[in-house]
Amino acid sequence: MTATRLAHIQYLKQLPRTGWLLAGIRQAESIADHSFAMSWVAIFLAEEINTNYGQQGLTAPLQIPHIVQIALVHDLAESVLTDLPKRSTELIGKTVKHQAEADALVQLFNQMPNGAHYCACWQEYADGITPEGRLVRDADKLEMVHQALCYEQTGQRNLHEFWQDHQWHYPASRNLFDELCRLRSKIHH
């Protein structure tokens, strides 16, 4: 462990999620707030999926300890790059953002025992190449949608963009999204 790595964890606690700021939320959650909540969404969702993984399109249960590793590393690169909102990603391109995140993680995990493992965990998330990586991708979006719902419940409007264009890897993810949409519809009526 180095003090530099600890500093990067601190940065995540201090850096706000930029998309919320751009939507006019004055005290937006930090990247660390999101990562913590998203990790729990991933665990809860994985536990639910594992109760009947065959109906979720899987041939084996999800590996929850591995999901936790992926969830914790998924936004660590933002301690270097900051949180790039959707509009920035659209401007620079997903490929450029993806490469910059991969490069940042290599720097962060350089000379760390098992550093390559954590970079591989991030790659699973970024590319959605494993069932666990896909689960974390779903949890990431679901936590964001839930946060949008929480902001809307306090009177915030203009968060429509956070509810759009989601594709789900698991029926359980779609079901949770539908439930969040039902809760949202009660706010707007």
C-alpha cells in the first residue's frame, strides 16, 4: 500500500458526479458515494439472480466476491480522469475514454501485487465480457437511476436523461428498473 493509492481513494470521496452537477443538483453525490451504493446494488442483484440463475440466462451462479472486486474498481480511474459526463464521452468518443481509463488504472496498479488482476476486473466491467462484469454494468446503471429517483423525490426535475437508453443484461435488472419507473411515475402525477 502506498500513500499515493490512498490519495486516489480520497479523491473519489471529494469528486462529485459531474452529470448531477450539470443537471443543477447543488450537493451532488461523490464518486465514492456512488461506488459504495453501486457495490451494494450489485451484491443484492447478484443474490437475487443466484436464487434461480437458469431463468436469468446463466449456466452457473454469479461469483459474488468477484463482483465486489469489479464493483470497487469500476470507477477508480475517475480518481485520475474525474467523472466524465455523458456529453463529454459523446464528444471525445467511448474508445478514447475507455483507453484513458485503462491507462489510468495501469498507472494506479503499477508495481502492486495482483495489480494486473484488478486491471482485468475493470476490463470485465468495461467490456462486459463476463457474467459478473455484465452484472456490475447493470448495477452501475440501476444505482444511477435510483439516485435520480431520490433527487426527483426531493423536487429536482430535468433528470430525464438519466432514465433513457438502458439495455439490461438480466431480467432481474429489467424488473428492478421497471419498479423504479413505477415509483417515478407516482412522483410525476
